[in-house]
Amino acid sequence: MGSGAPAAHDVSLDNLARFSQITCPIAGVANGDTFNLYVNQQKIASAKDDSFSHGSIGVLAASFNSGNYSCDVVYHNAKVWTF
């Protein structure tokens, strides 16, 4: 990865804090009952849930650490496609 961003397997809060000024494209893919999450074109998480046949999308950025971490996020160029 030429951007210097953290590796997909190392997305801890401490590691991400060191890269706070780097752009990290994110993507979520829902295909049937499978959901995949990507950061910098690397899949970092996958889940299955067949509870719903349709719904809405959204994004959340928050600090879940009890320390003094702040969370500043800018989202832009958001796109949604259907397959």
C-alpha cells in the first residue's frame, strides 16, 4: 500500500491514531445475506445476517475507547450501487 495506511489486519485504535491525516477509502458490500467491509481495498470484516430482505445504509464514526481519543471524520464522494 503506497499510502502508508495501516495494514488491513492491524486496525487497532492506537495504530489508526498514528495515521489520522491519511485518507482511507471504505466500502461496504451487501450481497444476499453476506456483508463485507473494506478499508483501502482490503477486506477487514465479513458477517452474515438473513434477518432482513431490504433496508437502509448508514455510516458511524465514534471513539469507543475510554481514553481521550477524539473522532474527526469527513465523508465525501459517497456512492451507492445495486447489483
